[in-house]
Amino acid sequence: MKKASAPRRHLPTSPFKAPVAPAAKTFAPGDRVTHDRYGLGTIVSAEDGVAMLVDFGSRRVRVTAPYDHMEKL
């Protein structure tokens, strides 16, 4: 089975609605977050949409964008 190399584009003549792109996740220093691998943490600093430094209690981890495994509480 092959994976598609690029997402399909929406044709203007299609009877179906165009897919909606998910909104980008935004975090600010001080936000409480949960991460699938590291657990509960607090955002310490942000690098303008590139990465976040998160304090998980026992260690600080630099989590890079797109933050798929991290959710704001």
C-alpha cells in the first residue's frame, strides 16, 4: 500500500466542500499543558512558532512545532 506524497487538492467544480485546515496551536509562557510522552508541564519560554521549552517537573524539554502530542489544559 502506498502513501500519497501530497494532499489532494480541491477542485472548484467539486460538489463537496473544501477540507478545512486545522488551526495552529498557540501557547504562551505560563500555560499548563499535557504531553503524551512527558505528562503534565508548564510552558517556560516560546520561540515564535518553532519550539517551546516546557518544564515537566523532573526535567525541561524543548518541544518543536507542530506540537501534535501536546494539548493546553
